[in-house]
Amino acid sequence: MSTEAPEAPEAPAPTPTPPKAAEDPRSTGNAEAAKWRTKLRDKEAEIDAVRTEHDATVAGLRDNITSLQRQVVTKMIETDNNLPYMHNPADLWEIGDVDVSTLTDDAGAIDPERVTQAIEGLAESRPYLVAERPQPDYLAQVIGRMTYASRGSGTGQQAAAKKLLSFDT
């Protein structure tokens, strides 16, 4: 027997290990693309939220403008002697179903001619909504002047009424 040790089997040659994901240029590109896609989706969500808020704000402003235009038309009907008189100017919107945008010119200003046409159109189907413009009561004007002149005393209105209604001079 020999004292020599048996030769150890040769170790297998090391097999090449596949490169790690971080080292693979293809996987690095995919990870970076995924990161950018995620950022893109986040920004799109932010844009949608801002767009929704913007649309709600614009709708609110349009409602405010419409309300103000209705108030202007109502005041015009009440005070402008050149327009037909309505007992209740709100009937133009409630009963006549008139859209205030049809009463404005291209610049958005209220057009008195269009208001007159709308009132006359409503008067054709419902004449009881339109009436003669009431004339100021002369007696009420006289009493008003007399009370205004005698406001210094506590019984100015009573004194003016007695003076106006008395037949004694």
C-alpha cells in the first residue's frame, strides 16, 4: 500500500453567475421607465384634480354672472319707463322661462330692446303679467314733501296729513 493519499477529485469549474438585476442594462432601463410611468400617472391625477376644481369654479362664476344679470334686468323692468311694466319681473324667468343669455349683446351687456321683446313675447301668451306702468300718486308726493319739510317735529306726518285733509284754511 502506498502512503500516498488519493487524489481529490477536481473541483468543478466555477459556472458563470448571471449578472444581478442592477447590473443588467435591460432591467435598469425597465425600472427607470416604470419609475417615469408612475410619476406620469401621479401628475395626470393631479392635473385631473385641478381641472375638476377649475371646472367647478368656472360653473360657480357663470351662475353668479347669470344671477347678477337677472338682477340687472329685474331692476331695469322696475325702473326704466321705456320698458313694459311687469307686476313681478321674476315672472320673466319663472313663467316665461327666458334665458338671460338671450337678453345680452355680444359683449355680455343687457340689451333693452331684447328685454322689451322678451316681455312682449310673454305678454302675448299671458297678458295679465304685463300692465300699464303705475303713475306716481300726486297726493303721496305732496304728503311726502310736506313730511320731509316738517321732519323737525315729532308729529310731522300727522300735522301734514291734518293740514292736507282739513278744509279750513
